[in-house]
Amino acid sequence: GAVVSQHPSRVICKSGTSVKIECRSLDFQATTMFWYRQFPKQSLMLMATSNEGSKATYEQGVEKDKFLINHASLTLSTLTVTSAHPEDSSFYICSAAAPGQNSYNEQFFGPGTRLTVL
Amino acid sequence: DAKTTQPTSMDCAEGRAANLPCNHSTISGNEYVYWYRQIHSQGPQYIIHGLKNNETNEMAPLIITEDRKSSTLILPHATLRDTAVYYCIVRSGGFKTIFGAGTRLFVKA
């Protein structure tokens, strides 16, 4: 399957600082990318959907001014956690969608970024 | 997209078959059944998907009932590396994937 990378894999930051996480599709062009957040022992929660060249669509309850998403190219989306606080500590996972050659559309997930805010 | 119901957790002995059930009684005609798994501290991994027929690939076979209201993912010979959370998801042709709680499978030596 296609490969999606995330950088960094883990990051520790001080409260009040901003952190940027990159998501790249390495061998395909992704028209749509998704950002998820996962707290310990919980399932993935969809945060937002981003389409290349347009504004992201945020799920209910996700603050768009706090979680800034940029999808400037077909292979790169970034998530910036602004003014991070300890409660933002979580595992952030992106996925990239590629229109399928079959009758379905497949999504490929990145390895995740573990954010710890002190 | 239709909601799914899965057991919270299951145990399986190494080398034995693990049958992971999923109920999706409200599935609509254009919705596919997808299975992913997530090993601890990693991103989800696609396993298999199907519409109305049984499917199989190099990872696992998927059995979908004739009425499409339930499915079973089969790991014929579970190994310790199959310990993970398995997610059953139904969705239409769009990309958006909403995860439920999944089934935590523990494969024991």
C-alpha cells in the first residue's frame, strides 16, 4: 500500500508554545487528508478533514483557531497546535486518501505523532 | 454512515484461529465494510474490505453474511504480533472514516 509519513514521531513542548506536525504522502497525491486525535485507551477521534487548496472542515467541538490545518500541496498537510496546554497531550494521527482504481476509495494512515505538553 | 458493534475484547491462544465479529445491522446498500487494526502506539493499518461477498487477501479472510448485517474477520493462525485493536467500520464511497471502540484482541502464548 501507499506510504504516509509523519514528522516528528514524538515531541515534548512547554505549555503555551505552538507545535507543528507534518503529514506527507510519499508515493501518491492525496486530494484529502484527515487528522485524528487519540487519547490513551480510547479510539481515534476525527478532528478535521482537509482538501488541498481549501479550508479545512472541522468536526463539532474541535477549535479551528487552536488546531490550524494547512494543506498547501497534494503531498503535505500540517497541523499546528497553538498555545498548547497539558490537556492537548495526545497521539495525533493523519491519513491521506487516494481515489481508488477499484470501486472504493482507500485511506492510508501515518504512524502517528505523540505530543506531550509539560 | 452506519454504526457498528464489536466485542470490547477477546483472547486467543497463539496458533489458533481468532474470529472477530462485527454487527452492522443498519448498513445501507452502498456502504462497504472495512477492517483496520491498530497495534499499540502505531497508526491504523488497513486489513480488508468488502461489499456483499466474502473476501480474502494476504492478511485475512472476511465473511459477510448474506443480509450484510454482520461480518467476521478471521485470523486463521493468530500470532503474538496480531495483538492489536481491530476496528470494523462501514462507510459509503467517500473517504471519511469514523472509528468506533473496536475489539482489543490479546493473543497469548
